Amino acid sequence: MPSQPNFVRIRSLGAFVLVALLLVTSVIGCSQTPSASSSETASPSSSPSSSSSAAESALSAPETRVFTDGLGREVEIPVHPQRVVVSEFSSQALTVGVKPIGLGPNDLKNAFTQAQLTDIDDVGDPPNAEKILDLKPDLIIFSQYMPEIYPDAMAQIEKIAPVVYIAFEDPIYDVLTTVADALGKTDEAAEWIKGYEAERDQVREEVQEALGEQTVSIFRIQKGRLRIYLSTNFGGYALRSALGAKAPEAVQEEIAKAKWANAVEISLEKLPEYAGDKMLVIVAGEGDDQDEYQAIKDTALWKSLPAVKNGDVYFLDTLKYYNSDNVTVRETMKEMAALLTGKAP
């Protein structure tokens, strides 16, 4: 179930000031007595027009609330933010109907949301404080790692607008719901999750029926690097948490070591231990990574793998599996389900 929203503490500053002004005006009015001086011009500080203007200004101030972020910080943020900058949470924002005004470059690579991001400013990596200042945000949402990686930049950015840091945990039930909470859009997130769960349950049943007791591994081949993905990002979450595909024993052991571990690098000689009955392989279609794959596939070790012998190796588009947001999880879940059930075109 989606996590509950953070405790909301509305600060109706405008209403408070208005009441105070009315009380002051009432007291002043009651204390005055008719006299020759009553026709004299009132001072600017006590004029009705001045009081009215101050009250209207107070009422127009945005309401705020206290939000506890992924670093345990209590941050005062707008109840209804209008101009939001994110580092890598644009998919979550778009999911709940909020289009950011600035984002980090990694999000621009998201194959599933690129079309919606063409007119949004790239704030850079490391984030550019001057560029963010020019955007005049009223809320900034960054990952929990940013203060550690870019302490100087974040110290400047925290002076521009309220900054909340998001912890990288479950991409749907933690990250999506937390970003939605910060944006004041928890109902929209809950509705999306409801649709996702219905779709997930259907394809999961189909996959598990097709696989039976067969195991599935997902890994990425890069130049000089072979990584097995576990149960969180880069396709691992969709394969394990969404589809419930059984992992080889060696992969299960790696998953058990760390709850949110995302990948483990192995040598080619170790591949038979981690390779499942079916293998999902992420590799670029050209360049150094593809050259690495071509060298691996010509080895006797590769040719000896059961999945290779049985024609159960499926290749995945690197760009589609680059991110780990809720939209990517949903779309890659459907693609992997189609491959594993034999329904892919």
C-alpha cells in the first residue's frame, strides 16, 4: 500500500495577520472621541487603505507545511508548489500531473518520458546554482546523495528555495509516493499505483505460469565489465519485485546481502553461477560495449550456458533500461513479460 503522507502543519499566515489588523483597527476606532482634531488627516500607518493593502498582501502569501525528507530534515515547503526543479524525479512529477521547470541531465535520457521533457531546462550535473536561481523555483527536489557528492553546490542551492532530499528505496511505494507527497499530489499517486498493480498482477500471473521453476537472470555487458542486476534498479526491480521471476541461487544470495543493492560485478568465469535458465542481456547495439559482447559470445564458456544452447537469451535496449523510475518499471515490466511468455513480436 502507498505510504501515508507526511504530517501536514498548515501555516495560515495571511489569516492570522488579517485578524490582527482588524483587532488593531477596532481598538483604535473605539478609543477615538469626537473633537476638533478628528477631522485631521490620519497618519499613513493607520490609514484604512494601508491596513487593507497589508491584509491583502498577507492573504496572498502561499501556505506552507513542514515536510520530513529522506535525510530526516524538517523542511518548510509550499502546500501547492508551482515552480519545481528536480534532479532525477521528473517521471514521478509527470505521473502526478506536475511538469518541472528544471531537471538533471540523466532524466533527459529516459526513453519513456523524453517527449514530455523537450522544453524543460537542464540544470546540470553537478547542479548549477545560478541556472536554478534564474528559474525562480518555489521547491527543489533532489536525491539524498547530492549533499554528499556536491556539498558546495547544494549549500548554495539550499539558499534559493526549500530543498527536499528523496531516499532511493522502492521506486514505487517509496520514491513515487514521497515525491507525490512533497508535491501535494498523494491522491494522484494512489490512483496511478492502483492501475499499475492491476496490470502487474495480470502479467505476473502469466509470467509465473510460463516459467514454472525456471530461473531468470538479467545482466549488462560493458567494455571490460560484466554486471548482474539484482532486485532494485536497471530492470532488476521489474523482474523480481513486479514479475516475481525466480533468480538463480547465486543471485538470491547477493540480494539477501543488502536490501537495496542494485548490481554486482562478476568475472566472465563466474557467469555460469549467475546465469539463469533464461537470460536477459542489456548491451549497446554498437561501440565498445557491443564489441565486448561479440568477444564474449565467441567463447566456449558462453556457448556452454543452457540459456544460450536453448535459445533463451533476450537482448534489451540499453536506453530503455537506463532509469529506475516508476514509469520505466511499468514499461520494462511489460516488455520483459512479453519476452518471457513468448508474446513479444
